[in-house]
Amino acid sequence: MLAKTLSAAISGLEVSAVEVEVDLRRQLESQESQRGTVMTIGGLPDTAIRESRERIWAALRETGAFLPQNSRITVNLAPADLRKSGTAFDLPIALCLMRLLGQMPAPSTLERTMVIGELALDGGVRPTRGALSIAMAARGMGLERLIVPQENAREAAMAEGIDVFGVQTLREALELLANPGARQPQPSEASALFTVEREDGPDFSDVKGQESAKRAIVAAAAGGHNLLLIGNPGCGKTLMAKRIPGILPPLTLPEALEVTKIHSIAGVLDSRRGLVTLRPFRSPHHTISDGGLVGGSANPRPGELSLAHNGVLFLDELPEFRRSTLEVLRQPLESGEVTLARASGTFTFPAKVMLVAAMNPCPCGYYGSRVRRCTCTPFQIQSYRSRLSGPLVDRLDMHIEIASVTHDQLIGRRNGLSSQTMREQVLQARDIQYRRFQGTSVRCNADMAGRLLDDCCHLGPDEQTLVRQIITDLRLSARAYDRILKVARTLADLDGHPDISAVNLREAATYRFLDRQE
């Protein structure tokens, strides 16, 4: 006897349909010496799948089903040459067995359904990773319904166009398949969640002083530029970095779904929300490994870089990161994606982030401070800064010096520029860029390249003379020159000017602190 249903395997961010085939038959007399029921699972399963036998048998007993003695169960996960991992195949295998035991009606209902879910020993159904991606894949295959754990139902229903049913137990899944019209599918809340007003978060008005730094941060957010904050300990670098997501443009629905898919596959999605509606902010510790930052393992999952997709990746104490870890950022910062090659295949994860980093000017942190005396030697300062390679520094569009807060500012009230005001400036500049790049894949000034950069950053004779002087004085590389042009274009957008002026170029050049220190 044979029963079939559909499930899914996740490889990187890609979802592949898996046909679950289960065969149940009595062992031959020559095999009865083995005694008991034997289950074998084929189709390149990992350890978690091979261990599903005990979970499934315990769940069946709790549901009131008992396997016949001296039976042989063969499970095949097709295609057999695709590696499968995780525990999402527990529920579909158990449902196929229930069908073979005569505890489920016509098989057509099961065969037109995709099923995922991990089983508990008491017959409960536990959540799995990647429910939204699996729901989108099932919808693309034209399936009628998807059965998922109840905790994943809200997330999976974001993929409109397929009936999603959440179940809490194996018995509930059986009842659903026996009478699929008795329940309404999980409603999609994507539009409702997406219209919820922006949540109140930390505000830039909490930051005392630092008005010039706020201007630079507005420019970085308006153009999507990578930003490095350099200043003494306690000057507010981390405080300001954590407030940057609050001034960025809100996520669009396609962006929110893309981010949600990544977080779901990585296993970090909040199941109570079901949809990521705010721009991500990821701040990994400086001890993070290369794989933790960009993704790793035999079946790679997204790293911190991809988890920050469409949001902010904040690297505090930048020189404390291992140099090899920082160097793996170079290619993703240019291309907006991470490509990992493994023996099992090549995996690509999106990684369009605004990189925000912070560092002290020297090992002790007080070089240039008016409050405390720096104890570092010139060699120590140079050695500390040389932990950042030239190619990496070139990819940081803006590196600005943050001044220490004065005593008067520290004692005074918090009445500086607010996040709302800064957000309005960012949105006005982004609206200009949206109209400029309409019909292209470019989202903001930081993404400009090639001919588009020439067309959008035209310089007059006086500006050309000035930029030649800037290149000579700062000894800029070609990449750093492009970065200055892009930042100047953003500054012109913030000022509402159609062309880049000499004032914009000079201001953009001041945002190359490390180049000016050489």
C-alpha cells in the first residue's frame, strides 16, 4: 500500500517541492526474525529526519493509531538526489501512515495538499523554519492548500492566493483533511499589518548636541550611503547609530515580504507578528565569525549581513573585528548580495544594507579629546587604524568625526533635531531620487554606477577644477572619487538643487575623515 503527499525542502533561500511517498507492508516470513516494525527513510535525509521515526511512532500512539506488528515501512523523499534537512517532514510522513492505516478518507485530499510540521511525542505540532517561502512556492505550483503548524500560520498566510491552515496536533490535521470545508483558512493580514503606523522608537531628540553629525547622518540615510562614525568614548556614536532606522523610508510591501522570508528561514522571525514591517537593525558582536556574518554551514543559512537586508548593519568597535571577517564584506557591499559556494551547490543571499560602523580614533579612545589626554604613541595609532584595509575604507562612503559633547550641552535640556524632522528631510530627498531613477533597478544615489553616475552627477567647469584639487589633496582612489560624487549628489538633493555645487563637493570631501588623516 502506498500513500503520497507533498512537502518542501529549503536550500539557502530556494524552496524545492518534495514528494513524500510512504509504503507499508508486512515483512516476508524470511524477514520475521527481525521482529517488530522497521522504518527506513531514503532520499538523502539528514540526522534530524532519520530520527523522525521515534517522534512519529509516539505521536501515532497518542492519536490512537497502532502500527501492525512485523511491518516494513519505506519512506522516500523525492527527488532522491536533493539533500533534505530539518524536521518539517514529520507531519507529512505521519499523515501518509494514517492514510495507510485506514484513518483518513480519500487520498485525493492529501495529494493536493502541501504539509510541513515537526511532531512532538504527545502528538502536538511544532513550528518550523521558512513557512512564508514554502507558502509562496506552494502558491506558485498551483496547490489548493497548505497545512502548517499553528505558530507558522500567520506568517504563511502573508502569501496571498493559497489557503493556509494552521494545526496544533496531528489529530487536528486528520480532521482537517477528512472535512476540509469545515474550517476557514487563516486570513492574510499583510495589508492590515502594513498600514499600522510606525512604532515609536528611540528619537534623535534624545541626543544632546551633535547637530553637525546629525546633518551627516541625514545625508547618509537620504542617499543610502555607508557611514563610519569616529569619536571619543561616550560622544554618542552608538546612541545615534541605533536611531538611524527610525529616519529611513518605511519598507514597501515587497521589501517587507523579502525581509520576512530571510528572517523566517534563519529562524529569527517573531511568530506573533508574522511580517517584518520595520527596517531591520542588526548589531553583531565583534567576535562574530566569517560564517556568522555572511552565512555558513554545509546547508548555508543567512548571516547577519543578510538579516540586515533592506535595513542597517551596525558594526560597533569596527577595528576590533577580525580583519578576515571585515574583508568578506567587500564584495557584498558592492554587489548587494552574498554568494557562497559549497560542495552541494552555490547559494545566494540578498544583502542590500546600509552599513553603519563606529570606532575610536585610537586604542585608548582619547586622541584629539579636550577632556582627557591620549596615552597612545603615533605607532599605536597607526597600527590601530591600519586594521581597516584601504579597499574597505574606500567602500565606506562617509567617515565623519564626532566631537565630544560640551559641558553646557551635557547639562542643558534635550532640544536638538528630532527624528521626525530628519525623516522628513530624508523622504523629500528619496522622493527626488525615486523620480530620477524611475524605470531602473537603482533605488538610491548610493547604487549609481557607470553611465548613470555620469548623467546624474554632471559637474560645471568650476566644480571640475575643485574636484581635481580634492582628488590631489586627498589622494583619492577612483572608488573614493565616485563615493564623493554620490554623496555630493545627495547633498544637492537635500538642498533641493538640480545640479551639484562647489559647496556640495566641499561638504562631501569633509566626510572623508580617514583620507584627510593620511
